[in-house]
Amino acid sequence: MEKKTAFGLHRLCVVLILILSAFPYSKGSWTWLGITALGIPEKMGCANLPLTNKQKDLCKRKPYLLPSIKEGARLGIHECQSQFKNERWNCSTTSERSVFGYELTSGTKESAFIYAVTAAGLVHAVTRSCSAGNMTECSCDTSLQGGGSPSEGWHWGGCSDHIQYGMGFSRKFIDNAVKNISIKGGDALLTMNQHNSEAGRQAIGKMMSTDCRCHGVSGSCAVKTCWKTMSSFERVGRFLKDRYENSIQVLDRSKKKVRRKEKDHRRIAVSKEELIFVNKSPNYCLEDKKLGIAGTRGRECNRTSTGPGGCNLLCCGQGYNTHVVRHVERCECKFVWCCYVRCRRCESITDVHTCK
Ligand SMILES: *[C@@H]1O[C@H](CO)[C@@H](O)[C@H](O)[C@H]1NC(C)=O
Ligand SMILES: *[C@@H]1O[C@H](CO)[C@@H](O)[C@H](O)[C@H]1NC(C)=O
Ligand SMILES: *[C@@H]1O[C@H](CO)[C@@H](O)[C@H](O)[C@H]1NC(C)=O
Ligand SMILES: *[C@@H]1O[C@H](CO)[C@@H](O)[C@H](O)[C@H]1NC(C)=O
């Protein structure tokens, strides 16, 4: 019992410390992500959340968007960790200072991915809420209604996702809210971060697809109703991961047009769908407490893989330890008439490899 109380208190303290410590660092749009990382209690109002002043104002004016803001942050963080689970940098969140620590102001391509995926997460969550009819300010896309191609046997119907409202809100909430706020490193980082947030939002639009449903005598599909729908956020995440892998290094200059760093390619414009970065990434191999880099020591790796997640790459050539792990699980379950399930206990022994 005592233990439980202590644990509860500890949690509460951590939450409070996080909220308080979010303020001195409210130098970027990312403070809003604290909302998920903290598991904010439902009752907590806009005023107490780790938001910038502009974001708090927006939150107070539109409190009904708070669940979507939380959901957007959750989507973004979850997708980042899922896309990077086998990489040296695994998108782990810290419980100190800011949610992503060093990465938020580093100007690296990892930082680019975080900005893109979280801005996209907000668009996705808000749009879903619009389509669900939860919002008075937005709903399904009605501009398509009545259109279609009768000769080809289909027409627009149902609820098409209308991403404009979500895009606008994501811009207001993430970009405008921090325009005024200086980031260490100056305007170049601000430009980079906003570019990448926008690239994330554009990805939602780019990945829209059309779904149809057939009508007609027993599946004859004489008439089809079609609607536009956002991709699952997992697909958006994969798309952005690809953009991350092909991200472009740009010149570190303030208040000027984004220009590629590579001399021979300076004239090629950078499209707004591309992810950009100004600083080369560290290798993420060794722990660096100051920068909040965890290093890969102790990470579980795959001995037989030569790709990401393989011991060689993940452990940076430092080798790995092998532990024997015993699993006990229920297996060979049978349904016994009537009505229960009987299982055996199976033991299996596997080797687990972790980086040195
Ligand atoms: C990332 O790796 C660190 C070890 O370097 C580990 O402690 C952490 O749990 C991992 N995070 C995720 C989200 O997998
Ligand atoms: C819509 O609102 C209902 C009731 O508040 C909630 O349960 C549901 O999760 C919301 N849906 C979305 C997509 O926001
Ligand atoms: C933006 O900067 C102006 C002038 O420095 C200041 O008056 C205003 O309060 C700032 N806005 C925010 C949201 O910080
Ligand atoms: C390890 O990598 C191999 C080769 O890429 C793959 O077939 C196997 O499924 C991986 N094992 C685990 C546990 O992920």
C-alpha cells in the first residue's frame, strides 16, 4: 500500500516538474507535444498546459480541439517511434526538459522528421474529428457532392475527408504560435522547422486516396459511391520516413530563401514537400548526456540481419552480448466442450543480443 502511494506521488511530481520545466524551454512549437507525454488529466484546462501563450489563447478559444491536439501529438510520437525502432536514433522521448530533448533544436534530419510527423499528426487528428461530425467549424468535404461520372457508374457520396480545416489549424497552432519566439541558433532553424512542418502537412494531402463502395444487385457494382479519404497515419509515417532518408542539406543562413548546401545543385529549387536540415547528424552511437543522446549500448539487435536493426550497424561495430532468455507461455490451446479453453505451458529458450 505504502509503495503504491509513493509511486503515485512520484508520478505526480514528475508530471508537475515536466509542466513547470516546459516553460523555460518554450522556445519552439514542440512544447505542445508535452500534452501527450505527460498524460494530462482530462480536467486540466488550456491555461495549465505546456503551451506557448499564443497556443494557450488558441486552445481557450477552441477548447473542443483539445482532444484532437492530444491525439495529434500521440499519433506523431507513436509513428516516429515505430518508424525508427530499428535505428540508432530511435525517437525516444525524454522525461526531462522537452519531450524530444536535444533533437528539437539540433537542426538535423531527425529533427526534421519530428517536426514533419507531428504537424501531420495534428492535421490527421483534427480532420478525423471533422469527419466524425464532432466539430461545428468543419465537416466532410461537400464540394464534391453531386459530382462524379454517371457514365462510368460512380458518383461522389459519403463523407470525403476535408483536410483544409486541419491544415489551417496545424499551421496556426504550430507555426504562427512560435513565429515570435527565438530559437537558439537563430532564424535558419526557425525556417527549417517551419518548412518541415509544412512538408508534413503536405504529405497528408499527397497521400489522400479514393475509396468506393459498390451498390447494385448482389455485388454487381452497377453503381459506385466514392469518397476521398486520408491514408492511415502509418502510411503517412512511411512516406515521411522515405522523405527523411532523402532529405536535403541546406545552407544555414537566416531570412533568406532555402538553398541547397551542395554547390553543384544550388540552382535546383527545394520543393515544399521535401524535408530539409542544416546540420549533419551525430552518429548516435555513444551516449552523450549533455545532448540527450542515449547511445546504442544495451539496445537489442538482430544477429542475422545486415540492415537496420542488425547487430553490426546498430552496435556501431562495437560488438554485442548474447543472453539466453527463457519464455513461458500458454500454447497448444484447445477448446473443450463446453465451454473453456485448456492450454499447455510451453517453454522456449531464445538468444537475445544486445549492443556492447
Ligand atoms: C530507445 O533506445 C533506448 C536505449 O538506447 C531505450 O532505453 C529506449 O527505450 C528506446 N526507445 C524506444 C521508444 O524504443
Ligand atoms: C468524436 O466525439 C466522440 C464523443 O466525444 C468521441 O468519442 C470520438 O472519439 C470523437 N471522434 C474523433 C475522431 O475525434
Ligand atoms: C511578439 O513580439 C512582440 C514584440 O516583441 C510582443 O509584443 C508580443 O507579445 C510577442 N508575442 C508573443 C506571442 O510572444
Ligand atoms: C532478423 O533479421 C532476419 C534477416 O533480415 C529476419 O529474417 C528475422 O526475422 C529478424 N529477426 C527478428 C527477431 O526480427
